[in-house]
Amino acid sequence: MRRFQTVLSALTLLGFLGGCTSTEERVSQVMDESLPASSAYRDIVNYPGNVTCGKYRDWDYQGFPIYKDFVVIDTEANLRPSALDLSIYCNDDPLSALNAALGIDYEGQRDQIDAILDDFRMLAEPLLQYERDNRHFPWTEQGLQALVEPSPYGNPAINFPSGGYISSVPSDPWGNPYHYDCPQFAGIRIPYKLQSLGADGAEGGTGENGDIKHSYLPYFERLNSL
């Protein structure tokens, strides 16, 4: 059964629809575990890559019921999906949706994009280790070079290993530096932003000039798992 729209609590859903697919049961269980109390669900649809999208019941500030979007991937529930999440994950043709949303041709640009994604993966662990050692990611003005040698700018590293975290900072496939951003904010963990600005090295653009962001990595990994 691909679609069902009757609004039921998770317990009623499991009891009444005993013959439903294991996917629907899995989604109900995952959602119940992610919410503070059993809720009601509607507009549930399955998509490629073990993705299920739908809406769950919540309450507004006046106590009236409202329905919010959710996305479940495998056994992970996202209760606050972005518009980009919904457009790519909740689509029968995620490749076309990704290309349209990002303004790229993934198949035509696969070599360059995969090289960028490999750099993102390679940089992820050194950046996390830097944060563990120094209680924050390198600040924007310190940049990725702070993984190679202690930065003379901003808050100095309090624990910097001999030899650094990486030997050199990679460039994107067009020889441009990756754009790194992590503003300082005392007392609050600020995640970093990392992206290639494409062949032209400028923000915006489409095709090979399009920006590929670190935050897009899950979309490509999900697409490649299909």
C-alpha cells in the first residue's frame, strides 16, 4: 500500500492496519520514539532509498492541532526537514530533483563533484579533532590553514599536535580554495560551513559554476546508495 491518509495515532495505526507493510510499521515506531508522546500521522508516502515522508500532529501556541512535515530515512526521523530536504528526499526521481534544486548535472559533473565530496569527508575528522582538542572549530579568519599550523589570528589553539591535523589544505578540482566559514560565538557550539564555489570561484551560478556545499553531502550519499 503506497499511500494512506487516515489520521490515526501510532497505536491505532498498528492495531487497525495489522496487514500493512513493515515500512509503515517501522515509520510509526521511529516517529513514536522521536516524539515526546504518541502522535497522529497523515499523508504518508514511501520514496526511493528507504525514505518515507508525511506529516505528524503537533500543537500551536494556542493549543490547536497543526500538522508538520517529517522525513524518515532508514531508522532516522527528521522532524524539521528543510525545503531542500523535502524537494530531494520526497521525490520519485531524486536525481532530477537534486539537479534542479542545486542547478547542476550530477552525472555530467560527477568527477568534479565526487572529488569535492571526498575532500569534505577527508576534512571532517581533522575538523572534529580540532574541536575536541580546542573546544571550537577554527574560526573564519583562521580558516582551514589552522589545521596545518597554529593560526596567528583569533583564539589560539590550546592543544595543537606536532605535525598538525593535516599536512596541507586541499583545493577544489579547479584549483580554487574551499570557502570556509565558522564565526566565533562564545559559549555556543557553532558548526562550520564548507563549500566549493565552482569553476568561477564566485558564489552562485549553475553547472560547473554552481556551489557545492558540505551540507549537501547527505543528499549525494543517499542518491549513490540507490
